[in-house]
Amino acid sequence: MKMRTIDNRLFFDEVAEQLTLGYTVRIRARGNSMLPFIRDGRDVLVLEHPGERDFAQGEMLLTQLDDGRYVIHRLVKVKGDQLRLRGDGNLKIYETCSRAEVLARVTEVVRGRNIVQGSRRWNAYRFLWPSHPFLRRVGLAIYRRINKQ
């Protein structure tokens, strides 16, 4: 099987263009910052162009940070145009961005059975996962031990 690698900027420019045209886009998850909800290399994320009502606490958003990285993290605070994000698997690290820097919102996680935004399973991850760093550390340790990561 032949594989082709393209620059992240080119890839996400195309993703943004397709979203602007009204298409949904599916991408494979990369990284562990959203553990245990999103799993690296295993899950496929369904993205849609964000609307004004999609900037509510708990939404998962794709954004480009000032340092050029692209992340999908959960929105934890909205203050005017500024958004504060944090990955479910992050203990203390937060990112900030503006609404204009958000490329998409995650509406579904595909993993055998689809986890659709607003479903019981989606909301269980959203509301039950602890926000306190110590409790997250314990939760991630248990998750990794069970899943042998």
C-alpha cells in the first residue's frame, strides 16, 4: 500500500474549505489529549462547520492555535469572543483562541457504534469526566491500566 504524507496546513485548509461549502468531513483522530473519549488512530471524527450556537460549554471544537498546531479540545469557558479549551486527557493545560479561529465542531465519534453528539454516551463523557487535575490523573491512570496503554 502506498502512502502519501501532506502538510497539516494544506490538509486543514482543505478541511476548512469543504466545511465552508456545507459538507461534513471525517478525519482520523491523532493524539491522546482527548483520552478517554477519543482514541488515537482508532476513532474517526465527524466535523461540521460551527454555527453561532455551537460555542457552548462542553462542545468539542477543531481550532488552529497561535503556534500553528491544530487541536480538537473541549470548550470550557466563553468570554466574549475568547474561548478557553482543554483536552479531556490534559491535566492542567488550557488553550485560548477566538471564535474566528475555530474551523469545526465535532458532531460524532465513529468507533464501531457511532457516538452522536447529545446521546447518553456522549453526555456521559462530557458531564462525568472530572475537571479537577488530580481526579483526571487518577481517571487516566485507571483507564491506561485497564487498556494497557
